Amino acid sequence: MNKPTHSAFANTAEEAIAAQDALDGPMTSEKATEVAMQNTLLTPRFYTTDFDEMDAIDVTPVRKDWDILIEQMRADPNKGHFKKNEDWDDVDWDGMEPALKAEFIDFLISSCTAEFSGCVLYKEMKRRGSNKDITELFQLMARDEARHAGFINDALREAGIRVNLGFLTQQKKYTYFRPKFIYYATYLSEKIGYARYITIFRHLEENPEMRFHPIFKWFREWCNDEFSHGEAFALLLKTDPKLTTSFQNKLWIKFFLTAVYSTMWVRDHQRPVFHEALGVDVTWYGQEVFRKTSEITKQVFPITLDIDHPRWRPNLDRMEAASRQVAAAKARGGVMGMISRIGGMAKAATAFAAVFTIPAHKNAVPANPRLKPAY
Ligand SMILES: [Fe+2]
Ligand SMILES: [Fe+2]
């Protein structure tokens, strides 16, 4: 069989990565890869886990829904979609306002890294496992994420940069998470990814004149992939009721909800020019994405966060201010820089605790978790 020449047509993650890396020849982009290599609390990380424990999952309790979902993913409705076509417009990178260009490139690199982070984790699970249900699911998800990352790289390439995916796989630091933390974090990041992409897509449908780059036209099919991935994790969570019912695990779920929501808030508020160019009020956007995500996660999580509580937004803003202080202190260096950095970290921790202790809304989880992308 011929190897696909573009990641959009790849059947596996490996093919997609090879196709992307083959596109570039001698062009290097150390800067973009350097950004993608960063590991801070706010940048996308690469994860590793106990693959044997994950391989032992028995999907029998959710078999019916599982087979339907896998069949949909196998049918591959988005094959060939993640590639530039006649709908792609010329982008005037040189004429773009420098502040917007910088923030947009940062957005693309961080999105590419996040997509690829899913790819490496899923690909590794596929490689290590022997459970046919699990390995097939992870191979299908890795395929999708590699296409997504490849497509973002296509966009970056026009600006003369790209993230070196092969290099990243080998060199970026991996963070270990127990399988149950992988389920919570990955389920949430797939669903919040859906909510983010669809919210921007719907906004630009109503305000097409604000669409300053063609990649946003691809967001609908894109978010449907993320939605399916989230569905798969919802089913995985359903295979073991303890994961969402014990007192301790409910606390973990609250922790992950709080951490994922506040990280997104801080990150997005650091890109004011990008959001202004889209005509998106970043505070409205954050709350809207949280609202959609909360609604969706009721399919499997027994709690949702009270995002209208009076302590919610002021403390997210405090976390954001603290993260600016930490970044400035880091750049400054020296003893004063270190003191300011510790102060900033303490402020962020206090604000996080203030948000984490807001009483959550309880939710009666339905017996059958399956949902359709409805936004
Ligand atoms: Fe993705
Ligand atoms: Fe995904």
C-alpha cells in the first residue's frame, strides 16, 4: 500500500507523523519546537501511565455503546478533511499586526502541542496493549490527533515555522499520571476541547468578517472528533462505578475540574489581542466554555463547579495576575526575582484554594452516558 503523502489521509498516527516530517526537508524551526518543549503549569504536557492497568479494562458493562462508538470512529468520516483545500484563504502573515501574529502563533504552537500530546499518549497505549478493544480505540484516537496536529503544522508552516513532531516525541519530558487521573484529565480535556472549538466556530459563523485565518473554518468537524474521544473516555469511566462515586474520587474530579478550568482561564487571558481580533470577549468565552463543558460532563461526573459563585471569577483573575507576576519575576531573576516568584506562587495557591472550596453542584448521573454533539 502506498504511504499517504499528507497526514489528513493517514490511517495511523505513525503514518501521519511521517508524512508531516517528510514535508519539511531541511527547514528547521527551533523556536517553535523550543516553545512546544516547555513544561510549566500552563503549557501542554506529555503523559505516560501504567499501560498494563489500562490494558486490563473490561468494556463488557458498556459493550453495546462501545461497539456503536468504535464503529463510528472506524468509518472515519473525517478522513482527508484536515488538509488545505479551495476553502483555504491566503494568509498575509507579513502584513499581520505583530502583536496579533505573536499571540496567534503562540496559540497555534500550544494547540499543536496539546493535540500531539493526546497522540503520543494514545499511540503508546496502542503499542503497549494487547486488549483488542482498548488498542483499537487508542489507535483510532491517535490517528485523529496526529491529523489535527499535522493540520496546525500546515498553518504554521506558512508562517515559516513548524513544530518538529518526531523530535518532540523523543525529547519532551513525560509526566506520569495514574490511569484514573488520565481518565479524568483526558475526558475533560477532550470535552473542553470540543466546547472551545465549537464556541469559536459558532461565533465566527455569526461574524464571518472576524475570521482572520482560514483554520477556523475547519473547527466543526474538528470538534466532532474531540467529542467522540470524550465519549470513549465517558464509557471507560462507566466501566468502573467507583471512579465516579467514591468520596475520594469525587474530590479528585473536583480537583481536575478546577485545575483544567483555571488553567484555561489564565492561558486565554494571556492572549488579549488574539481574542480581540476574533471579536471574542475572553471572559465571556471562558464562562461560556465552562457552561457547555459542565452541561456535557453531567453525563458522567457526579458534580459540576459553581461557576456563578461570587468567589469564582475574582479568584480566577487573581490566579491570572499571580501567573503574570511569576513570569515577570522569572524574567527578572536574582534574589528579588526569586522572592517575587515565591510570592506569586503563594498568591496563585491561595486563589486556587478559594475556588476549590466553593461548594459544588450535585448531579444525578444518568445510567447511559452517551451524548450527541448538540452545540
Ligand atoms: Fe484533537
Ligand atoms: Fe481528541
